Amino acid sequence: MGTKTPAAPTTYREAMREALREALSTDERVFLMGEDVGRYGGCFGVSLGLLEEFGPERVRDAPLSESAFVGAGIGAALAGMRPIVEIMTVNFSLLALDQILNNAATLLHMSGGQLAVPLVVRMTTGAGRQLAAQHSHSLEGWYAHIPGLRVLAPATVDDARHMLAPALADPDPVLIFEHGSLYNASGELSPSAEPVDLDHAAIRRPGTDITLITYGGSLVKTLTAADELAGEGVDAEVIDLRTLRPLDGAAVTASVSRTHRAVVVDEAWRTGSLAAEVSSRIAEEAFYDLDAPVERVCSAEVAMPYARQLEAAALPQSADVVAAAHRAVD
């Protein structure tokens, strides 16, 4: 009898690094560029060792100008390269918003289909690490608003490892949002995993009583809430959106049509959030299947506090998800 190869334990950071290593090894058009990605190994250690392995032409430290090096990435993509641009944290991406919105996202349309921009932009997002108001944003929903972009939010080590390859194969610009709280998270990385299907959400936990919809750094909290609800007799299904644009509304609708209740968990602010978009789609496409109003669990409408206890109070927590689920079910 043959023996089954056990899954290898790894961290989210290591999985992302291995994805970068594979991309650089298999396609000479791929290069990594950003602040401190080379000699320092990346602000969060994701690219540690890649400079020594691939050299400064393939792993390029950029000056402190997001607009400049994102623009250089767009130009390289137009010239046939496959650049991976790292922006240290999502708040710094605002300095390159003109490049992302007015160039990367629009050139295919503006050129009548002649100029594709196969660019991948990676950035850290989210709060929970006491980085205060200027470095704790969750702005994925802003970018998910923009036509011409694909927006990804890997929440597991498998997705961190296997989302990059199909992102690089996409002819359109792809933004990958990596939640900072996940880098040290560990999990089992299956050696037989295939590249992620970027068009579909994933059911992380099947259930029959209520649908919990989330993505990115909130997935762990939502799964914890689902386990707690199970102990109280509520069988919750957990959907990980994974791709925020284009949104897999069909998966959400199908789940809510089965469970008849929904809670949307989103670390962004409630007003104008991705949670609002998901809730609206449920109302448009599954209204008559609902047995209770859609619940939303989002961050408090404040600048993120620095103090640990205040930051925790401002962010969605598992207890908040459980309470929302009970409001829908009870």
C-alpha cells in the first residue's frame, strides 16, 4: 500500500515567499520591485533571501516614491515584462492611486484593447498590530470599486502560495491584499495544491443555519465564531470571498438561498464598505429567501486607535460575529 504524503506545515509569510521564488524561477520576465524588498528582505520579511538568490536585476529596491515605482511597473508590463510591485502598506498605495486608477486600470480600454497591463501589486492591509491610524487601513473595498482591476485577498497559506501564479498570468492588473496579522499564521500547505481559481469564492466551512461571509484577516475570527456557534446548536456556513473584484455573487446567493440568513464580516468601515456591496447583492438576488435581515459586522467608524484595548474594541471580533448570528437566527 502506498503512503500518502503529509501536508507540510508553513507560515503565510513562507508560503508567499515560495510563490515569489517559483515565479522568479520559472519566468525570466518576472521581477520584484519595491521599498526594502532586496537587502532588507521586505518590511514584513516576505522577500528575505530572494536578492541573494536572484540578484539585484530581478529583486530591485526602489526609492521612496510609490507613484514612481508603480509607474515603472506599469511601463515594464506594457513592454512585456511581468512585474510584481510591493507597496509596503495599503495607506502608501494612496500615493500611487493616480497610476493605479488612471493608468493601470484604464489603458486597455483607452487603447481599444491594444495595451494590456499584466502587473501584480502586493500590499499589506489591515489592523490589529498597534500601528495606529495611519498604518491600519483596510481599503480593499476602494480598489474593488474600480473597473479594470482584479482584487485578491488571500486568507490561507494555500491561497498565499497559489494565488500569485494565476495573478501573473492575468492580462489585467491584479492587486493582492495581504493582511498583516496573517504573516505569522501557520497552516498545512498541501504539496498537491493547484493554482487558485480566482473567479470563485471558497466555502471554508459548510453549514445549514446561517451564512457567514468574509475575507482576508477576518476569516480566522469568523471560523472561530462558527465553531462557537456550533457548540450552541447553530450550524454556520463560512464563505471566504477570496476575490473581491470580480465578486463571486453567485456563491453568496447560493449559500444564502440554502441557509436563509446572512452575516457579512468586513474589517473596513461600515459606511460605503464591501460589506454594503455584499449585503446589497443579497437583497437584490436572494431577498425572498431571507428569513431575517442581513447583519453586518464592521470596524467602528473611527480612526484606528493605537492602544491595544481600544484597537481591539474598534475591530470586528469573534464575539461580535456570534452576537450578529444570534440576532439573525433567534
